Amino acid sequence: MTVTTVAQAPGQDAGLASRRPVIAVEGLSLTFDTADGPVYALSNVDLTVEEGEFVSFIGPSGCGKTTLLRVLADLESATSGSARVNGVSPEEARLGRQYGYVFQAPALYPWRTVEKNVTLPLEIMGYPASERRERAKRNLELVNLTGFEGKYPWQLSGGMQQRASIARALSFDPKLLFMDEPFGALDEIVRDKLNDQLLALWRKTGKTVLFVTHSIPEAVYLSTRIVVMSPRPGRIIDTIDCNLPAHRTLDMRETPEFLAIAQRVRDGLRAGHSYDD
Amino acid sequence: MTTEALALPRSRAGGRIAAGIAQSKAVAVLAIVALIVLAWYAAVYPMNADLPSMPKEVPFAERFAAAYALDRPVLPAPHQVIAELWKTTVETRATSPRSLLFHGWVTLSSTLVGFALGSLLGIVLAIGIVSVKPLEKSLLPWIIASQTIPILAVAPIVIVVLGSIGLTGLVPKAIISMYLCFFPVTIGMVKGFTSPDTMQLDLMRTYSASGLQTFAKLRWPASVPFLFASLKVAVAISLVGAIVGELPTGAQAGLGARLLSGSYYGQTVQIWSALFASSILASGLVLAVALIERVTMRLMGARP
């Protein structure tokens, strides 16, 4: 399926003045104590993300991009520095259910149908049954899984499972979406399609998205801003504005503008590596 | 989007292959049974040949035939055991103390009560161990120690102690069953409750789910396959517990009593038929658990 309708997101043309920082990170560091000594996962990270942005984090494995997302989601605690999510600490944001998190794997519960997986957060948050059903219907439609409500996860392909997990993250309508390499395990054809759908979904919902990836084309295609990170210690080495037109198509990947941004990302990654060696 | 991942209906060729496999499996099972029966028959004559009750100074053929029809052989022949089973189940009234059905029911009732209590205790202990961290270090050693004591030594104590406060019959036997069968359930369920992976648990954390919600919506359903694996072991050993519990009661009723009185009076055929009855009962119980497992797993969306 392809989404052709392009609705302008509320955050898109609202102008810079009305924007407020959704994520504010200052001097954030995280050190894991392991048996082999300390591992410096994040070092002195500064970052501000405004409402409605689509920010990608790109870097080689082990550069701390997932860790940064996990700190913001309060799944990991920073060693030093400060992080604010919607103006509050990550823990308060988590307790306030202010973000949805999409993991590397769909992590659907195998004993629940697709619909029941989508309503899982709603059950926990105490939504009434009628609204749970209604929201499941709406969000499954959003990820084009209408008709698969009664199926179990094993009856779905990998791409469909990941879309169900996105519907699950959207079901309680958080303003903020953390996505940790959600399409990393999928083949390129499926990934292209899902990128298209994600872009349409982002335009439609106007959510702020923080997206971890290690695919350069994916990052350039999706983002309004790309954060390039380097490993050991994980730090930000470049932040690239990705001001391609809001309406993007897959063949835009051949345009000089697209390639110029991709080149800058590649340069950043290379610079990060030489620093490390 | 891709829809080809939907389950394909089982093809006809697949059905034929499955039938073929089932057939060859049945052949293998029958071959093993035939081998065992053959070995059994072969062993009967040498085992019984030196008994004083064997006829003397008769031709070998007669001696040989007699070994398979003795009243109190060392090793009864399979057909003798089957005849005894038939006589004591079909040809005897079920309420008579000579009926194996009567004794079987006595044992089965305490097995089921003990199994239910033991499974419940096992689950409760497992919940305690996974939800209260210090309990794992403090409680688990006692649980393991409890299983190192031979049940034959504990059973008479339980019977005597409970008998002194007026509890006889079903309850003491059920308690011995429970003592034996809670253990695999505890071990299995601790494993089951901790089986969800980090991602599944992190998901609950992002919803800021309470401990109780995480238990009800993740840990409990994830542990169901482990529960049934434990229950299959538990139900079989809870039958063992019930039989052991019947031994020190002075052989009043139950399959254990049948075994005991058989050995008092040298009624080997009776011993063997009680033995067969208890293994048939055990298989039936394990099968019943397996059946409930199949239905439950199907209802929980497991791949057929």
C-alpha cells in the first residue's frame, strides 16, 4: 500500500516562534561499570529537540545512540548532566506516559491478538473497553493493518509486526515517539515502504520523533535534523539540518540536495571513526 | 503490504507425509511393546523354574507350561496379569474391596487433592520467590532440602502426627502428595515468571505499569508453557506420593495397600496388576494434563 495524501502537520508551518523544546539535554554522560572496567557510553551530550521535529541519530554500533534514547525514556539513568523531557525529568515523563517507545524488535506479546497487543497500554492506563476498541481500530488503520485485528503475531510478517508495534506505541496518543532502529531487521524493500508510511504518519499526527538508525539514506529521507554520533565515548560530532521539502518521495534520493546531505553525514561518521582510532 | 505471511492451509501432500510419519511412529511403538512382552515371556520360565510349587518328574513340556500358570510365581506371565486386571476391574463390583477400581479411586482421590494443593503451593512459593528478592536466597535452599529427604522416611511421620490429631484417610496421603509435587511446580514457575525478555519488560516500564499489572499481563501468561511442563511431572509424582502414603497405613485401601498386601501374602500377580493399574493411572493423568495444555495453548494463540 502507498500513502499519497500529504497533509501538512500542525507543527510544520506553525513557525519557529511557537515551538518549545520537547527534549533538552545538557552535559549528559553515562558510564557503565562492567567487570572489564568502566564503559563510557555517553560523554557530554548536548541536544535540544523542538516540537514537531523528526530527529535521527546515526552512528556506528556502540556509539550510544540507543543509550541516549533509553536515558530519555528513563530505561537507563545518566551518570551526570541533565535531561528534560517536556520540561520534566525523564522519570516524571515516563510516569506521566508522555512518550511511546518502539523497540528494535516488535516485542508483541505472542498470546495476544494484534488488536489486544495494541490495546495493552490502554488496559494498563485504565481506558474503558469501548474506547480501547475504538483506538485500536483507528491506530491499526493508521498503520494499514485493518482486517488483521484477530490475527496472532506469528501470523504476520516481520514488517507487519513492526507496524503493529508502532500502532501500539501510538494508541495512547503520546506527543513524543522514541523509535530505536525499528526497521533495522527488515529487508530494504519493506524498509522503503515503511519509511514512506512513517513519513506520512508523522505528517498526519505532527508528533515529535526521535529515531535511531544506522542507515544513511533512511536518516536523510525521514529527518528534519540528523545527529551524527561517534563511539567510545559516545558523543555528538555533527548536527545536520535536513531541509528537504516536506513532501518527500523515494526518487528524491537521487537529487543533488539529498546526496549532499548524505555525503555530509558520511563525512561526519568517517571523522568520528578516525578520532576513535 | 505483504499478506503472504498468513498461515497457508496444510497441503494434501503435507497431510500424506504426516500420516506416513504417524504410521511409522505407530510401527515403532508396537515393535518396542512386542519386544518387551517377548523378553518378559522369555524370563518367566527361568525365574520360576526352581520354585517348590513347580511340578516335578514330569516331561519338560509340562514343566514349561506350568511355569506360566503358577498361583504364586516369582514372575507372573503377562497374560496372568491381564487376566487378574480383567477379573478385578470388570468382573468385580466397583464398590467391593476386591475391585481394583475401588482401590484405584481411593488412590486417585488423594492424588488429585494432593496435586491441586501442591500445584497451588508451588505457584504461591514461586510468586513469593520472584517478587520478594531475599526469598530466593533464604527460601530456595529449604525447598531444595525438603526434596532431599526420602519420602519413605517422612510418610510414616506425617501419617502418625496427623493421625494423632484425628486426621486419617485421604488428608494425610494428600499432604504427602503435595509435599512431593509442589517442588517441580515451584522450580518451573520461577523459571516461567522470569522468562519474559528485557524488551517485553521494558515495554511495561515505558507504560509505567505497576508490579501487579506486569505480573498479570506479562509474567503470568508468559509462564503458562512452563506451568504445564511442571504439572505433567507433578501429577505423576503426586500419584507416587499417594501410593507411598498408603504403605504405612496398614494396608486398608488404595493401590499402595494392594501392593503391600500382595507382598505380605506372596501374591505376585496381585502386585503386578496393582503396578500396572498405577502406571495406567499415571499415564492417564499425564495425558489429561497434556490435553488441557493443548486446549489452553490453542486459546492463547499458539501456533497449531
